[in-house]
Amino acid sequence: DYPLRDVYKRQREGLLGKGLRGALRLALGFDLVHALRNRAEIFRADIVWTHTEAQFLAVAMLLSLTGRSSRPKLLGQSVWLMDEWRRLSPLHRPLYRWLLRRVDVLTFHSPENQRRAQQVFGRADAELVPFGIPTETVLPPLRAPVRPVKVLSVGNDRHRDWATLLAALGSQDDIELTIVSRAIDRRLTRPHANVRVVEPAHNDELLRLYATNAIMVVPLKENLHASGITVLQEAALCGLALVATRTGGLDAYFDEAEATYVPVGDAAALRRAVRELAADPARRDVRAAAAQRRMTSGALGCEAYISRHVALSRRALARR
């Protein structure tokens, strides 16, 4: 019923314009200039969907500055805001609280983020919208013993806990660990002959890594925003068994039958989880298949993600 338009299109700009936009973004914490440049499309919309707080805060500021009585509804999706809230300056916190009043639907990918927002902002209407990726590509589990066991770990998020991962799996002769990351300090891996760091040049190379490894490990520091959920969903579709740190609300996506969770910073528990799956290929593949069924059931994935946005949008528009 409602056509979808991408209004966040990059525009050409000179060095001066780019510098001014960057300076204002640094000061505010969001890109107001970008929202101003797209204001015609924004005000043509019935509802604006955003993907991060950097976007919805900018649109909220635009709506506040114009003072129009007729304005689009705003769906504000937050990822990092609650993780950063305590570190925000005394100037940013009241500004963001004020702008949040312009947000008609406030959404989060993680129940931990959602609960913190309810506490901090007093918004009982904060909504959980599970993140989802396309589910067209599905690969079967390896279904065979692998020696040494091939373990994959993927990610560039600042909440990846590479130190704990290497303490757990580094220098283990029966484990072959491949890390896909641009963010890891490669000096950490030098003492470990069984560890390699790669940067695939394109998605086909990454898909081959998913297809030829048995276990995906997502090691994490404390966070609220479901860090690692994209990787876990990709790994589940590719038939890998899942091991992750229990933080960020990941267990709202995959339960204990579908993923193995370990405490934050516990290298011994992480090593034990990987060894137990390596020692029992049948159990490993049962768990991998269970996670894959969750991804292909319709409960997760981009179709469910979009449908949830549509339902929330209809509800918001009905309140006009």
C-alpha cells in the first residue's frame, strides 16, 4: 500500500562542504546536513524508516527545526545508543532525549537494548525488531569428522573479544582457526601457528570459508546491541555449529538447542565448548541443523524483519 523510497542518497560535495558536514557531525553525533539535503524526500514520505541512531537523530532534528504541523512519522531504529549512553557528554544526553520525543516508533534488535531504553527513557513502547538477513543461500552441515577441527571467526565490530578467542583456541594442534577481520591486531596471532587471519576480496571467497569450516565462534565483550548476530545468521544458513558469548541478547535469536553459549571472557569455557562439538560430529551437526531450521522457518530473516517494520508503520500511521 505504501511505496518504499530510499531518500538517503549521497550527493556530490566539495572539500569545504565535506569538511563542514564532518565537523557538524562530530559536534552533534549525527549527520544533520545529510538530512537537510534530503528534506524534500523526507517530507514527501508518510513514514521514515531509519537504520541507526545517527540517521533518526538527524531526521528528528530536521523535523524539529522546520516546525511544520504536518510531518512524516519517524521509525527510529537504534543500534549503539544504549551502549554509548553513559559515555555521552552532558550536552548530548539532554539533546538526544529532546529529539527522541520526535520518534514515533523506537526499535531495537536486542531485548537488552530494549530494556535499557525502557529504563533510561521511560518508554514502555520501545519495540523489539529482530534483525534478519536474506535466507536464499542454504548449505548443508559438513556431516563428517574433521581433523584438525576447522573453526571460523568473522567480524569487525569493536566488541569482538579476540584476546579471549586466542587464549582459548590459539596454539591448539587439533584446532585450525581462521579469523576474518580487518579490525584485529595481527600481532596478537603471531605466537599461534594454528591461527591465520584473512580478508576475502569478495563474497564468493567468504562463502567458501563458511562452506569449508565446521564451527563458527563469535567471541564478544559485554554489549547490549546483539553484536555478532549477522555472522551467526550467516553461519547458521551455511550449516556451521554456533558458539558465542552470552551477551547482547543473542540468545533471543538462537536458543540452547541451536547455539552453544559461554560466559564473557571465559577462555576455558570457550575451548571446552569447541572441543565438545569437535569430539561429537553427530551432535555438532544436529545443533547446526536446528539453527538452520530456525533461520528458514520464517521466524528470522529479512522477510520477517521487513514485515515487522510494515506492521509497526501501519500502527503508527493509524494514530494520525
